[in-house]
Amino acid sequence: MLPVLLFIIALIYLGVHYHINYEVIAGGTVVIGLISGVFAWLVGVVGLIPIIGPLIVKVLSLSVIWLLNALGYIVSYIAIRRGYSQDVLTYRGLTIALIIGIVIGFVLGSMFSN
């Protein structure tokens, strides 16, 4: 999987270098990553890190995190369309801080609960 990952990184670099639309680059990356299974491989590699790796994998797979992120994108899209771009920056910053706090709390709680 490492050659596939390096190939994806090279394609992203070339796309940015030649000013290809970012949506096309992101879509191509997702398609290649899903077809090749490189995302699952990356999660497996992170899970191999002793003690903290499995915790990171658990946190990344929590549906609450996915739901918060999706809701944030929907609200951001609507707010930007209505002209509240500065408020969106503040909101996204607070959302990122909340998610980081949840991750840190989950990791510390899992480490010290035994």
C-alpha cells in the first residue's frame, strides 16, 4: 500500500502544481483511496502504535465525531451562502476545539481507567 499512498501524494502535488480544481483533486483522491483500500491501511498503521494507536482509531471511528463534523459542514455552507463568513470561521474554530477536547478526554479517560 505504500506505493499507492506515494502515488496518491504525487497526484495531489501535480494537481496543485498545475492549478487543477481542488474539488477534482479531492474527488480523485477519495475514489483512488476507496478503490485501493489505502484509507483502511492507514487506519491499520495508526492502530499499530503502542497504547495510543488503538485509542486514536476508536476516536476516529466514533459516529458522534462524524455527525458533528457533517453538521458543521452543513451549517457552514448555509451561513457562507447568507454572508456570515466571519461567524463561520469562529464557529468552525469552536467545533475543532470541541472535537480536540473530546479526543483528549477520551484518550486520557481510556489510559487512566484501568
